[in-house]
Amino acid sequence: MKTTRSAWALAGLLAGLAGLATSYFLAAALSIRESPVVAIAEGIVRLAPGAAVEQGIQTLGTNDKPILVAVILVVACALFAYVGLLARRSSWAPTLVYVVLAVLGGIAVLAPASSSTTDVVPVALGLVTWVVALSLLTEPLRAADRHAAASDEPAPSSPTGQTRRGFVLRAGLVAGAVGVLSLGGRFLGAGRRRVEETRRLLRLNGITEPDVPNAALVDIDGISPWMTPADDFYLIDTAFVKPAIDPKDWSIRIHGMVEQEIVLTYDQLMAREIDESWITICCVSNPVGGPLIGNAWWSGVRLASILAEAGVDPEADAVLQTSEDGWTCGTPIEALTDDRNAMLAVAMNGKPLPIEHGFPVRTIVPGLYGYVSATKWVVDMEVTKFSEFDAYWTTKGWGELGPIKMSSRVEVPGSGDRVDAGEVTFGGTAWAQHTGIAGIEVAVDGGEWLAGEVSSPGTDDTWVQWRAVVDVEPGDHTVRVRATDKTGLVQTGALADVLPDGATGWHTIDFTAS
Ligand SMILES: Nc1nc2c(c(=O)[nH]1)N[C@H]1C(S)=C(S)[C@@H](COP(=O)(O)O)O[C@H]1N2
Ligand SMILES: [Mo]
């Protein structure tokens, strides 16, 4: 007896669902924002023309996303069944389809700037599951086909009966595993979903919407938006599983070399005066010209007022911060107590912090790299001395103090772009947080430095945008930029690696004028 087409299709369907289930389970276990299927749905929404999305939302209402996910699942099921049929004739075609699907899934999960590389691990697990489950399920079918080809007459101890039983058993096991993993994934993801929901419904008093000052902008197309949307904000942390903390379970303890220990719950924190300001934060690992920097409207409570209330011992020179996930950093105490707006931030761009960016409370300090200051999910601050502790990154060879180094970036034209010869407009960003940028200069082909103009955001704690117009001959060229800060210091061209305390050098790009 030969196997039926439906048995092969069923094998394909089950193998496909098994891969979705393992990836869903792992994504939930790692508390990744969304499973690969949801990421694909979001990718489709992102790529779809605005009008189509508008139409979809209008006809489907708030159910648009679940319906899209359901449609994707139905299409995937059909494809999986087809892969099962393919497996009967070809050993490599199913794997090819799986790899293509996994690549699409990988692109979808990595597309948002707020993704991290660990987000692809569930996709990889799904791919492995597809291949293994398909070979497991089709093996008895293959054996039955081979047997049918060898003899048309079943032997008394019918091996086809045995292989059919083998298939049914394996199919049952895989189906059971799919069920268990799907339920398990739902269970594991529940905590995060609940916090996500609490966050969505949270209404914070004293928090205003961002209002980008006109003077912060220069008139030029194609450069980074001055305010970085939360979804595009770079994301750096060591947390494999992002902490999902309900505000009612959050509190912070401020202790150590203080006259009086302070413990604040979320409600107590929110009852204090809220300060808001534009602050550009960046990562010490940002190479010259790199993307690990973002500017946001932060709302929170000034640390200077909380620390004053605690009464800091004059001998203390550091605050050891600890996050809920056990990450630590040491911050120079003066940066938390001087007149700058160092804060326990609760909102970013007028909305409660996204979970990835430290919900419900994180530290933001103007002028210091993130690794010595910007603790997400912060729960503990010990006033102490640098000589008394090692923090997460300083044990790995990074500098103790971490002031941000002045830097600047050419964004327009993009590297390798072609522009019209003649008057070329260059543009980009420059920053020297808490000192401020006074100006920038550009040099084409290593020639003389020519002054450009910079925007004036009205604060020294953010980046500025800049533009410069230079006459350029047809041909291949380079352009570089250097900034000058408000103390008159000119950005150094000496190349330094990001380790141990931040990169230096002039950002230089190639372009062609024709
Ligand atoms: N809990 C925690 N907070 C952290 C980190 C971390 O690994 N864990 N990384 C820091 C580093 S190195 C940077 S650059 C900033 C990045 O903040 P963002 O992800 O919101 O952009 O967070 C800081 N806060
Ligand atoms: Mo960082």
C-alpha cells in the first residue's frame, strides 16, 4: 500500500507548526517583545502603503493586528502542507523553503532599530525544528513508499501497518508538543503582556508631549531627525530577558554614605516634582560616525533633589547603581548632584518608558556615556566611593568615569552617494553633551577646513544639526567634519578605539560629484 498525499501534507503541516511553536515558546521565555509571526505582521504593516494600512484599520478596527496574524498563520499552514508534499519528491526543496521563511522571519525581527541580535535566536530554533520535525515525520512515510515499491503484496507481518502506526505515533507526539509549547509560551509571555498593558493604560501627571524647538533644526533633507522616535532609539543592554516590572512592584532604595536612607515607591516618585528636558544619550561603544546615539524628551525626578534629601557624605565620590536584572554601574556623584538635569526618568518623548528602555524607571544623566549612568530598570543606588567597588563594565577594562567625548557625523550625502557637482550641501549631527557645540567645519579631500552652521537647540545637553555648503568639482571625493565645543576645544582627529573610554577621530565619507 502506498502512502497518501494527505499523510505527507499532514507531516508538512505538523512540522511547520512545530517550528512556529518552538520559536514562539522561546521568544516568550526570553521575554522578546514579539514572536517571529507577529514581527512579520508588523513588517507587513510597515512595508504596506500607508493608504492600504489606513483602509485595513478602518475596516477591521483595533482587531487589525490579530486578524493579520491569523491570515499569516493560515497562509503559513497551506505552505507547510505544500512543503510536506514537496518532501515526497525532493530532499532539498523543503529545506530551501524553510531557509527562505527563516530569513524573512529574521529580517522581520531585526528590522526595528529597537531589536537586538538575540531576537533571532527563536527564528533559528524554529528553522532547526522544521528540518528535524519534517525528517522525523516523513521517515515512516518514506519507509512505506520504499516497501510498496519493492513488493506489491504486503507480507503477513505487514510492515506497512507498522510504518502507519509509526507515523501516527510520531504525528501524535509532534502535535502534543505543539500544544504544550503554545500553552507554555502563552503562560510565559503573560507577565510581560500584563506589564505591557499596564504601561499602555498608565496616565502620568506632569508629563508633557515633546515640542521640538525650531531652532534645533537646520533646513536640510535626509539627516537624522533631531528627536529620535522611541521605536528607532538604539538599544544596548546585557539583559537576555528584559525585565518586565509592574510599577506597583517597583521601588528604589537610596542608601550608603547618606544621613538618611530613602526608599521610594513608584507612586511616591510620581508625587514629586517632575522635570523635563531634551537629553541626547549615547553609547561608549559607538564608533566614529556610528548609530548608537539618540535624542529624546525625558521626564522624571531630579536626582539632585533626592540625594540632597538623603544627605550625601562629603567623602563620597560615586553612586553605585543596580538594575532589577543585576547590572551595575558607577556614576560620579557630582554629575548627579550638580546643576545638570540628572534624573530618574519615567517617560521618553511624552510616553511611559518602553519596557526595552527601562520601564518603569531609569536613570538619565546629561554628559556621561550610558554604561556609567543610564541604568534601565534601576532599583538601587548606593552612595559610596569608586575605590570601594567594581561595576559591570569597569571589570571588563572600560574606563571608570565615562564623560562623553565630543563627536560629529556626516549624514548627507550618505557614504558612496552621487551628488550634482557645484554647490554641495553637507549635513549631519554633532554633540558634546553638557558642554555644547559652538560650530563645525568640513574639509573636502583633506583640504582646508570651511565653517558651516549649527542649529541652536537651546540646551547644551543635546546634539545639534549642522549644514555646510561647499563648491565641489566633478569626480570622486571625501568629506570630513570636525566640531568645536563651547569652551573652544576643537574635536581631535587622533584615532582612538571605543575601548576603554570612547572613540575619537573625524568622520570621513566618500561621495561622487557629477
Ligand atoms: N539595566 C541595564 N541598564 C543599562 C545597560 C544594561 O546593560 N543594563 N546598558 C547601558 C548602556 S551601555 C547604554 S549605552 C544605555 C543604552 O540605553 P538604551 O538601550 O535605552 O538606548 O543603557 C545603559 N543602561
Ligand atoms: Mo553603552
